[in-house]
Amino acid sequence: MPGTGAARRALTIGPHTIDTPVVLAPMAGITNMAFRLLCREFGALHSEDDGGLYVGEMVTTRALVEDHKESWRLVTMGERETPRSVQLYGVDPATVRRAVEMIRERDLADHIDLNFGCPVPKVTRRGGGGVLPWKTELFTRIVSAAVQAAGPEVPVTVKTRIGIDDEHRTFRDAGLIAQEVGAAAIALHGRTVVQHYSGQARWQAITELKELVTDIPVLGNGDIWSAEDAIEMMEQTGCDGVVVGRGCQGRPWLFADLAAAFAGKPDRVRPTLGDVATILRRHAELLVEYYEDEGRAVRDLRKHVAWYFKGYPVGGEMRHRLATMESLADLDAKLAELDLASPYPGAAVEGPRGRAGTPKKAHVPEGWMTSRELSTEHAARLHEAELDTSGG
């Protein structure tokens, strides 16, 4: 593949070397252990290290400090998961520090990522998520607390967005601060909070950040729908790796394509409908192992059905039936009704997936953008922003 050689460098995150410079972005309710393992299985087809870095679902630092059982389960990794990557979201430096200390004490992570990219209004209207980096001192204190608590053995990385909107950009300051206080890398989603997931990711911002932040890796995120997109992003922006989110929904085989592309191989997965059915079934098995509850596993799988069969000749009635499956036996019976010999449909399967939506008003606390410093009033409400509904 022309140009592939320029992107074949490994990604270094603290003491960890990732042969394929690809990171699976945490997605709430999607990237649990079962999905991560499925992605790893595909990434391993063309890589010795499972084809990237696979980060667990985001958990709030407050939930860990308050000892919520489900949150601790989310940060517990499987035996195959190396390095063990955990994503945390917090708004209070002391709470973030204590959560990281607890993770270290329990030896649960080899890498910690901090999420500053959430665009969800109920988080941002209280000053959290993607609008928090506007308060530079608070942002600095949070990242510093995590880095200090993690120590040199557990690198801390940061994920953020361009800014709140085009008039309130924060990515340059965030990158310089992260580099200064000892973060191991920074990832930039090329959209503002106002954009949510709409429109096109602006890769030029990733280029700008890479030119500005020179001591630590800069990762690019946004609109990676294929291996070719990943190669193009790295060549266009000079970034050190890519972060893949919605592009792998219903397409865990994307990690095989990515590993092949970065290894300079032309191999690409082009699954028939029968292949997709087999992969979906494998996903179901992994979910049963993860939850130790078949009913919960198939209920979790329902949300993936539309993504898996995007572009394939599976009618609306059958999609609905699959999305209401009750057991593995029920799933098997319904999959057997499909025309499993149907070939890969090509372009219909490619491109954007998941909900893109439209630009939305930036929901921030009153007076939030008048100063880069955190007021007493805003600080008092900030703890309300630490919810379990974040993502970047």
C-alpha cells in the first residue's frame, strides 16, 4: 500500500511499546471485556501484541472511592488483557488521586487514561467533561494528581476535544499542560463539544497539536472508519497513533484491517453474512463468560445487532427479531434463517456508523466561560458533573 511505510512506527506509552499504533476508545456500554477480547482476537491476526491498546469502559473516580462494586468490576481486566488500560473520569483532584492510589494498591492497571471529552449536556452543564479544560488550573491539578499517584510504572494519558466551541478552544493549553505535568500522551478528538459527533472531525487541529506538543505522543481521534482512514490521518497530521471509537461498532474485524495496514499488508477482512453471524455468535459467547448470566449477555448483545448487519440483506422484521433475542438457542435459530451465503456488500458496510446527530448548544454553568479560573460557586456544583454517562 503506498505510503504505509511512513506509518509503521510503534507507539510508546510510558514503559509500554504498542507495535500497532491503535487505541480502542472506551465507549460506555460497548467496550466491556467481551468486546475488547473480540477486538483483540482480530488484531492478533496481523500483530504480535493483539494489534493495539484496548482501554476499558470509563468509570468515575468518585464511584471507585465510594467503593461501588460494579465500577470495580469494570476496571478488572481479563488474563489476556496486557497492558491493562483503564479510563477514569473525575472532577476533583483529591478524588482522582485517591482513585488512582486504590487502583495501584489493588494492582489493576498498567495504564490509566483520563477522559476530558464528554459532550453530554447533563455533565457539561455542571462544568464537567469536555468543558472542564477551560478551567486551566483545575485541569492541571487533576492531571498532576493522577500522574503523581500513578508513579512512573503506570503511565497516565489524557483525552480531550478541540474545545467548547470555536471561540473557546482548549486543546493547545491542554496539550502543553499534559506534557508539562508528566502525562505520557494526549489524544485529541477533532470536534468541539458543540459538535458532539456531528459533521467531520477536523484533523487540522490534530496537526496543530502535534506541532505544538513535541515531547509526548499525540494521538488522533475522529472519523476512523477504515484502515485507510487511519493511515491517512497519520500521514496528514503526523500524529503518533489513532484512537478508534464508533468505527468498530459491529465491526470488531476492523482491528485486523488496522494491524495489517500498519504492518504494510494488503489483507482486509471482507465478511460474508455467514461470517458476520459467526462473529456475532462469538461475541455472545464472550458476553456469557463475562456476565456469567446468559440472559444478561443476550440483552447486552441486542444493541449491537443493527451495527453488525449494517449493509447486509437482513430485513427490518428479522433485525427486530434478532434485537429481541432471549437466549443463545433463540439467537442460533434466528441466525439459521439468514441467507448466510450472502457476500460482503462492499460500500454499504463502510463509512460512518452510530448516531452522528447534529451540533448542539454548549450547556455550561452560567458564567463558566467568562474566566479560565474556577469560581467558588462553580466549584460547589462541580461534583454533580461526575456521572456514569461520560464518553469522548
